[in-house]
Amino acid sequence: MSHKSVKSTRLNMEVYKALSNIIRSELKDPRIHPMTSVVKVDVAADLKTAKAYISVLGTEEEGKETMEGLKSSSGFIRHALAKNLNLRNTPEIEYIYDDSIAYGVRMSKLINEVVGSDAT
């Protein structure tokens, strides 16, 4: 059974908060959709890499453009993370598209349609 330590969980949350703030307030890339959110961050045990799961509440095309914008801004984001976090090594971030929020919204609409049609 894999058990994450308190330190790694806390580090994941710190990177998550900092990354969310950077994407929301510091990035000026027009490709990045305003309804972009960081779903989860997993920092590797050696602190050299991290996986950031990104969700975009928009069309599939807007999601692709946002991911391209994030990948092209990765140097700026890493530099901003280094300023915000007090770490010996700033992790290199791999951005992974996560459509779980859009999926949840779609399922909620379908459920509401079914419930609404049953009421009539």
C-alpha cells in the first residue's frame, strides 16, 4: 500500500497553490483560457519533476490552446515558482490535460435533463 508522507502532501499543496495563483494572475498568454484550473499536482520524490493536471472549462479547442500556452510558458512559470517556493530544486512541470471537471458538468446537465423530463 502506497502511503504518502505528510511532507510530500504538504509540498504538493504548496506547489498546487502557487501554480494556480501564477496561472490565474501572472500569465498574460492569450491562448490560456480564463476558466483554467489546476486539479492536482504530484511532485516526484526527488523534487526534480512534477505533474500538474490541468482542467479547462471550455471547448476542446480551447483546452488544446491552453495546454500549448502553458507548455510555451513553462520557463516563466518555473521561474515564478522558484520565487514563490523556498526549495533547493524547482521542479520541472509536465502539464497533463484533465477533463474531469468538464465531464462532471456534462453529467450534471444530463442528470438534470432526465430528472426534468421525469417530472413532466
